[in-house]
Amino acid sequence: MANDNAKLSKNLLRMKFMQRGLDADTKKQLEEEERRIISDEHWYLDLPELKAKENFIIEERSFGPCEDLKYGRMSFKGFNTEVEKLMIVMNAPNEEELEEEEMSRMETDITDEDMARRYESLVGSMKKKFAKKRERSVIEDVNQNATETETKRAFLKPQD
Amino acid sequence: MGELQRVYFRFCCFFLVFLCHIYCFPYQKCTFTDMLSCFKDKVGDVLLPGDVFSFQMPESITDSKPEKVVCGPGLRRNGDEVLVCKSGILRHKQPNLYWIDSQQRRYVPGKGESVIGIITAKSGDIFKVDVGGSEQASLSYLAFEGATKRNRPNVQVGDLVYSQFIIANKDMEPELVCIDSCGRANGMGVFGAGGLLFKVSLGLVRRLLAPQSEIAKDLEKMFPFEIVVGMNGRVWVKSKTIQQTLIVANLLESCENMTAQQRQTLFRRVADGSI
């Protein structure tokens, strides 16, 4: 049982129970050394590093993107309705980007204002549904005079 | 003049033209940063095959990253040089696309182009399609919308297909598909019961498919008909009656060599008169 770490062999130090007490830094160093040992044993070609030449000139063979050619199937005056639908779909990917902002608003079935109005009334009706019977009548009479509700409901003795 | 003198005269003319070409438009040498300005100077000029744009890479590329240049049809990369291989006018499109605008009738398959093909043979899992190129293209039977191994598409020999190239280069056999990358047909596949298929030049095809095509606008006003235009110069037309189909086919074939005015007068005459 040696006291200095230097007298312990490397294999012993690499064992799991010896590594639990180490810091993260020393662990990393040990890992790197192991990797170096492994990579030294691997065979490799002793050639200079070849860098792929960056190509700044790109070749492109087709006329399509050069002149922005349209879709090849066309139909005029409603001869083939499916092809006319296709024409709109295929020819418009560039135009759609500009119109997307407008279109996203138009696509909703009701406008935002209608939605707000509806929601207002919805809140009122849902509240009524879950209110107790006495509160329900209060809510209904909200628009009428408030003086009627001020009288407290107490037991009225019969006069006779 | 005697025969020999005529030959000598012709040779001298040719030599003079050759010399002019050599000295008036020499080897274009520019640094990489000037490359774009070299190109830009020549936009709109007529270039001949053999003209070269050569670039010298700067020693240190750390400071300014050189911009990419895209060479379209008619321009070819040769190491660090760009060669012109077709005669025509140099065109430019933002941001960095240059190409040579030229005319030809012979089609060379290019990747991504939509063409009209004729099925010539069925062999095992693929169809052989004639696209008008130097060799026949292959079209797999699974490359149709909704096709599986059990559910084969209904394609016969002699059918017309509108399809796209996925492989088209000089080293490999061209391959076609009738679906896009999402698996949808988008109008591709077998078409055309009836109608007429005829051949036009590639320049007319480009004029027909241009974004603001005047020919297409003129055609719209005529009568209802349907047309499929393939980039390989093949056009298929179908209309209500055979006579109308033939009229449209003849109009398109004659559009090639007419000015815009002549074409419009012709179309107007057809629309008014002889239907």
C-alpha cells in the first residue's frame, strides 16, 4: 500500500474505484490520454491533409430557373377545370408569399369583431347557467331599476 | 476568277475573321473580386464558343468571401475558368445567375425539367420512354401517384406521359418520375385521350412558358382548348373539334418565325374569320 500516487501503477489508477475520488478535470485528462494511446495504435495513412477545394462556380444545366418558366400544362376558357386549378396552384408559389399575410386574415369564417361580440354574450349566458336561482334573477334584472333589489328579503309577518 | 483563286480568297477571309476574333476578344483574365464586373460588362453581348473568363484565386480568403457564381446553360466550368460553349447573348438574373441565350431544336435532358415522353417499351419494373434525347429514359412503375407493387399504374405502350427528370447527365441513363418529392402527382402522369402531338423548337417552348408570355395571352382569347408543353420541344393540344385542334397546332408552328405584330394579326383573322 503505497502512499504516493506516483508509486501506484497506471492500470490501478484507471480502475473504477480509484476514479471515484478524482475531480472532473483529472478524469478528462485521463480520458484524453487513453484516447491518444488508442489512436496511436490505429493505422492511418501518412498523407498530407487534402482540403476539398471550395467551388465558387456552380453549374446549372436547365433553363427553367433561369427564366422562371411557368407550369407546362395550361387550359384556356374552362376546357379542363382540373388543369386550371393546377395552373393556379403551381404557378403561384412566389406570389403566395406576398399574399400570405392578407390571406391569413381572410381565411377565418367570421371577423375578429364578430368573434368578440359573440364571446361577450357567451360569457353572460354561461355565467347565468351556473349562478344560483336568486342570483340568476338579479342578473336578469340588471337593466331595470336597481331600487327594487335594495330591499332585503326578510320574513314578513302576516298582518292578521 | 479561277477555282484556285476562289479557294484562296475564301481562306483569306476565314483567316482574317479568325485573327479579329483572337485580338479583339482576348483571354479574359480577372481577379476573383473583379469576376462579377467582368461578367457584368459582357451582359447583353454576343459571345462565341471558346471565350474564356478566367479567375485567379486570391492568396488569403480570410477577408472577403468570394461570392458564388451560378453558370447556366451555355456556360461551363473548367477548373477555375468559365468557358462559353454556345454562341448567343449573355443574360443575367439577380443575384448571381448568368447564362447564354441561344436557340436550338435538339433537346438535351436536364435535371428538373418537365417533358412529354412517349412510352416505347415495358420491361420488368420500368418503362422505356422516348423524350427526344440521345437515349431513352427510364420510368419506374412505382413513380406514379398511388402506385404500389400490387397496384400497378395503367400505362400502355404508346401513351403520353408528362414527367420530370430526376437524373439527367451525360454519364448516366436519364430517369423520369411522375410524382414530386411529397408523393403527389401535380398534374404529371399519363394524359391525353385524343389531341395532337407535334414538335416545335426549344426557343418557342421557352417563349410559351415565359412568365409574361404574349403568345399565351393571345392564345387565351381564341377558343377553349387545352395544351401541354414539354421542355423537350413537344407540344400536345386538344380542343373540342378536330378542326380547332389543327388550327391551334398550325398557329403554334408558324409563331416561330413571326414578329409580334404579324402574330397578332394572324390570330385576329382566325378568331374573326375562318372557324
